[in-house]
Amino acid sequence: MKVKSSLKSLKARHRACRVVRRKGRVYVINKVDPRFKAKQG
């Protein structure tokens, strides 16, 4: 999982990427291809 200060560009890497907020952190998750996971905060 990558840790980034901005997730906006990572969302555009794959069509199935979703930006999700959990417990004050922002995540990019992708159920189709899990190698695109990322976290902020």
C-alpha cells in the first residue's frame, strides 16, 4: 500500500479505483486489482 499526500492522481490510475474515508484516513481501494491500494493520513 502506498502512502501519499494527495490521492487525486492515484484515483485515475484504474477504472475501478474508489476513494473511501475510514476513521479519519482516506484510502484508495480497488477490488478488481488490489495493487492500486493507497492511503493518506
